[in-house]
Amino acid sequence: MSKASETIDSFVNREYSYGFVTDVEQDSAPPGLNEDIIRFISKKKEEPDFMVDWRLRAYRYWRTLEVPTWAKVYFPPIDFQSIVYYSAPKQRGEGPQSLDDVDPKLLETYEKLGIPLKEQERLAGVAVDAVFDSVSVGTTFQDKLAEQGIIFCSISEALQNHPELVEKYIGTVVPYTDNFFASLNSAVFTDGSFCYIPKGVKCPMELSTYFRINAANTGQFERTLIVAEEGSSVSYLEGCTAPQRDENQLHAAVVELLALDDAQIKYSTVQNWYPGDEEGKGGIYNFVTKRGLCKGRNSKISWTQVETGSAITWKYPSCVLVGDNSVGEFYSVALTNKYQQADTGTKMTHIGKNTRSTVVSKGISAGHGQNSYRGLVKFNKNADNARNFSQCDSLLIGDQSGAHTFPYIEGRNPTTSVEHEATTSKIGEDQIFYCNQRGISTQDAVNMIVNGYCKEVFQQLPMEFAVEAQKLLGVSLEGSVG
Amino acid sequence: MSEITQEQVTQQSDPYLSRFEALEKEGERGGPSWVFPIRKAGISRFAELGFPTIKHEDWRFTNIRPITELPFLPVLEPSRETISEAALNRFAFAGLEAHRLVFVDGFLAPDLCQIESLPEGAIVGSLAEQLKKESKEVKDHFAGQINGEENAFTALNTAFFQDGAFIYLPKGTVMEKPIHLLFISTGSERGMTTHPRNLIIAEPHSELKLVESYAGLNDIPYLTNAVTESVIADEAHVEHCKLQNEPGEAFHMASLYSHQGRSSRFHFHPIAMGAHISRNTIRTTLDGEGLECVLNGLYLTYGKQLADNYMTVDHAKPHGESHEYFNGVMDEKSHGVFHGRILVRPHSQKTDAKQTNKNILLSGNAVVNAKPQLEIYADDVKCTHGATCGQLSDDAIFYLRARGLNYPTARRMLTHAFAGEIVERIRMDTVREELDRLVWDRLEQMPRLAQTAE
């Protein structure tokens, strides 16, 4: 027992390995939010006029809203006037034309994080868009993708080069009136990725965005928009880290996915923002709106997320299944340790006929972590023969942690079927004993059991990510068994 | 923003507050003096809360506007209308071999009651009487579980209640025959509101079988707002069945608060069939080790009915076991709501909690909302919940059709079996048999089930 708790301690005390700060000159807006700041951001990014108008509309709407309080997360009120809404590494001269022009310090940062942008070019496999604080610092493989007509760039670049596409699609899935944080994001978003897959194209490689918060007191507001035209398919990865600081920083992103007839989008996230220290001081508030719209017939959107970081995670990647026979999937592993809180889950809205959705959520709470699954499965009147299967399991490690489940089921059609199951358990002493007896240390046994528990979700991740996620979970769990 | 809401709350609760002031002046009706501060706390709690709206998380799916729009006419004196003993036969459980208390418009009707040879020390009678006697049991337990209660209807009941049942079983008493509490609303006026208030105390090692049923004489919009508090001491066993069969225009709001001691057993079977809008709130506190709590409910709705089931099971001590089974069948434009919350407090290790909610929609216009929730703060527990919503299994229907039954018959059989799952769990034989028949008849009234063509 004492040995086991020692291991737990060492796990709990394990340090965040991405907590360094990169020393680059920053070009920032003054803290605070008003219409001038929004105009400043828009001007800085040389955006077309429609964008400024849209941002201002969003801002005016946002001012009428109040911070929502329904989630099972607790945090002191956020002072939105003390946040810096724009912060970018200072550009030398004209700004980077290719990766060779990017500040070597930034490339170094990404190398430290295990995302060597340059090497990636040679290794061929994943195209990366790297976002540093408010701006994208480089996107790899653009040329190769362009040959097939795929547009993959930062959203600022897209606003310059393809304003008609952005205008057509932005806000169609998550309108700026959607919720408090989505409105705020619409008003002040600074960058993010844009991805357009033309008709009938299967994207030949994984696309990925790597988000990094660096500057202090800034909020990160990025906006990702992925459009998959008829018959196309794409797999997209997202990763994130932030330096170790005592203050909480806000990250309020919006991700919109749009799948037309027969299109498929797979969106995977490994979220590892700084979670705060042992006393729960510092860490990122990760308040994100993610939604996918299966607009076309036979379309499919699949979300996979591994949430190990952030002081507070508050997000519900959702699918709106409008097209007949469309499919929505959600696979999630959410780990809370120390004083982390997570209120996460999904919404599956069935509108079209024969739509199907699957929800698999695995929550793990250790230390003082509080982990909630909150999900909605809704069948509209015309969703004939729609099906849903939901399973949310919770694993509790240590008696100070909490695991909660808040599913909502709304049925309005007699031909649909929904099945929801949830279980809560802990790692059994007998399971550990079984492993110990066979010469496996308690820590390894816990890792094995937890990895087995999460297997269903990890299987959904692209290979490189699956390996990373397994390691991350191992690290995050070290020493948590008693 | 908040100012406006406060104003709205005040406006809305005004008639209720002024009615209370009038009651205050009447003195006598407020009951004995020690009860008055409790009433007062109730009305101020109500003034604070106001009626819930659908913006309130716990009332998201149940819009009680039709109730708040009614005139508020609390019944504060016994009805002049008399019901003959023969007339009782039209109500459910009339033929049941039981001790019977009959309440007309919330007041005990002694002529209709039937209490024979109770075990020594046991009390079965009117709560108002007991409040006057100021016995220790009543003083200890009355309104003991409603502190901090969020439900405005409970607060309203505390302010305006007149009478209800009081049941007391001394240590080691076994009640062989069930006790039947029959609540009849005359429904003589639109907006008439009764506030039955029951207190049930089962001392250690006692055993109680209880049937509670609600019905009405006239089909007009009236409100029954009932509150029951039960105190189940160590090793006591209570089986409690509640049948809500109010007329189709009536409203029914009922709350049950139960507190269980070590190794006690509590089985509660709420069956909702009637009323336009009904809500059954259950809050059980499992405050002892090795106890068992079973909540086993059924709701059958058609027309424009709404049946809401709201419960919180609070595991406050280790080694507790709780099971919730709720089945619902909805037809036409009716609406079923299930909200179950299992709370496992820190240190309530080895808790075993299971929750199941199953729903069948017979019509394309029926709606179901389910919120089965778990809130767990202890690590060594077994908690599961499951919810399903949809139609009867195609395989099961095919199986029956392959054996020569036509589709409507197969569907009827399976729907009856679905409701039967709940009825079967009732252990009181005579009660189960009667309910089985009632549930059968009720299902047969469902327009979709009655259809004989495919």
C-alpha cells in the first residue's frame, strides 16, 4: 500500500514538461476589449470589410450576454478587460514567405514540443499549421496539397486569398449568436486553420494544427473551419500546449466542420494545455465550441479527443446530422488530476432519416480532479429510424476525486432507438494483485489497465497520435494508484 | 436582469402571499402555535423561490404555466359535499383488505375511514390531530426533511396544508394488513387547491405496507399539491405504493422525502396514469449502512398529458444499495420526463447504485426527455445507469408474428409486458393484482394500442 501510494505521489507530482516560455519579441494590442480593439485586430490582419462588420456584430451581441454558469466547473469571474486579445511574435520585414523565413526561435519552440516543422517537410506524412499565440507561423506542405486543389492554410491567409469561401462558410455551423464564448471568439479571433477539400478529393495526408500559447495575460482565440465538398474526405489533428504560469489564461476557440454529400471528416484532438500546479494554481481555461454539420446525405463526422491538460475543460464537440443516412461519432478520453475540472461531452442532434451516432466517453479522475460527462442526444420528429448508442464510463482513482454523468435524452420519433449506458468503477485491488503476481509493477499495471480501458478511443486515433496519447496518459497517471 | 426576474417572482406569487396573510389572521386554521413558524418559513421560502419556469434546470421540460394561470383557491375547510360509502367503490383499491383513511379535499373524512384492531401503540390517523397533541414523535420529525428544499410546491404545501395522514409504528411492530390512504378531490371549482401532508414514522424493526391513491370527482382543472415525509428507522421495512389517477384536466404535484436508517428497506412504487400535468418528486436520504432502497415507477400517458418523474437518491453512508427502475409508455401528443440523480457523497464507499429508465413512444407526436445522472465523489463504488427510448424490438415482434399473431396483437402483448416489468416488482400480492388490472385497462385505452388494423 505504502509503495503504491509513493508511486501515486510521484505521478501526481510529475511536472508539466511543456511549461517553458519562448523569448521572442511580441507585438501586442493593449489589454481590454472594445470596438477599437476589434478594428485594430481586423486591420492588423488586413481583412476584407465583411469580416470587420461580422466581428462587430458579434461583439455587440456578446455584450448583451452573461457568462453562463450551468456547467459543473468553478472558477473566479474572468475580467475580460484585462485580457490581451492580440499578441503575435514580431515579424522581421515582410513576414515569412516560407518556413526558411520563420524566426528560428519559433521553429526551435516547435522542435522542443516535438513538432519539427522543417523535418516534417522531409518526413512527409503530416501537414502542419503551427499557431503561436494569435497567429499562424507556418504551414507545411501547402504546395503539395494545392496540386489536388486542397486549400490548407491559416484562416488569415484564407481571408486574403479566398475571401469568398470564408464568407460563404464562416458562422454557418457555429453562428456568432451561439453562446457566450463563441460570440467572444467571433469578435476577436486572431487566427486558426482553414481547410477546404474540393469535390471528390481524398486528402492524401493527415492535416494538423499545433497551437501554442506563449505570451502572458493573453487569451487565445482561434477559429478553425473545415469544409469537405461532395465525396471528399480528410483527417485532421489538433495539438496544444502552453507555458507554466501562475495566472489562468483563457482559450476560447471555435471549430466548425461542414460535410456535404458523401464527405467524411475525422477530427482528432490531443489537448495538453498547462493544467496548473499541485495546488490548482494557474493553468488554461479551455472553453471551446466545436461543432460539425453533416449537411449532405451519407456524410460522416467523427470526433476523437484526448483531454489531459487544462485547469478547466468545458467543451462539447457536437454533430448535427441533417443529411439522410449521415453518421456522427464521438470518442473521448478525459483525464483530470490534481485540481483539474472537466465538463465535457457531446451533442448529437438527429434531424435526417436513418442517421446514426455513437458516443464513447471514458472519464478518469485522479487526485482532486472533477470529471463530468454532459451529453445530449436529440431526435427530431422527422428523424425516422435514427439510432444512437452512448456509453460513458468513469474510472475513479483516489477518494478525493469525483466523476459525474449528466446525459440528456430527447426523443420525438417512435421509430428511433437510443441506448445509454454509464458505469463508474475503480481499479480493483484484485486486478493490481494479479499483475503484481506476474512481476508487473503497480505503476505499470495501472498504466496497462487504464490504457486497456481507453483502448476503444485510442483505436480511433491516427497512429502517431495514438502512441502520443498513450504516453501522455501514462505520464499523467504516474503515481495515482492507492 | 435579475431585478426584472425578482419583480416577476413577486408579481406571480402575490396572490399566494396575500392569501397567506389572510390565513395568518384566521389564527385557528393555521393550526397549533408551534406549527405557525414552520408555515411562515414555508411561505417565505416560496416567496424567495417563486414558481419555476422552464429556464430552471430542474423544470426544463415541464412547463407549469397552466397551473400558475389558475386562480389560487386553497381549500381551508372541510368540504360540505358528502361522499357515501357506496360511492367509494368506484375508486381503485376500494375492495382491498386494508386499514383505510379517506381524505376529501385534503381533510380526513372519519365516516369513510375503516381502521380496525391496530397493533399496540401504532397510530393511524389525522396529522392535524397529532399536531395539536404535540407529541414528541411529531415534533421531532414534522418538516424535518424539507430544509433547503428547492421545490416551490413543497414550500407552498408547508404554508397552506390542513391535514393528511399520520402513521406511527412503534419499535418492532409489524402491520400485517396494508394501510390505504385515499385522497379524493371534489374538484368543485376551477383552481381549487388541496395540500395533503403526510408524515410516516416507522420505528426500528417495524414493518409497514402502504398504498396511497389520488382520484377526483369532477374533471376540471384543480391542483393537488401533496407532500409526504417518511422516516424509516434502523432495520425497518416499508413498502409504499402510490397510484396517481386524477382526472384528465387536473394537476398533480407530489413530493416524497424519505430518510432511511441502518439496514432498513424501502420500496416505493409510484404509478402515474392521470392528470394533465403531474410531477412526482422523490428525495431519499440513505443515511445508514447496509440499507436497500428501490424506486420502481411507471408512467402511462396519452392525449396531452405530461408526466414528470424527478428523483434524487442521496447515498450519505457507505455500503448502501439503491435501484431505480422507471418505465414509460407515451401515446398521442403526451410527454414523459425522467430525471434521476444518484449522488454518492465522499466516504460512501461500496455503494451499489443502479438506475434504469426505459421509454416507449407509441406515436410520432409523443415526446420523452430523460436525464439519468450520476454524481460520484467516492472511488470504491459500483454505479451504473442506462436509458433507452424508442419502440418495441423488431425481433420480438417478428418472433410473435412468426407464430401467427398479427402485428397489433404482438404490439399489445409486448407493451403490456413492458409495463408488467414494473408491476411485478410490487410485493404486496393483493395490491399488485389490482394494479395489474388497472395498468392493463389503462394501456387498453391508449389509442394506438387499441388499433386493431396494421
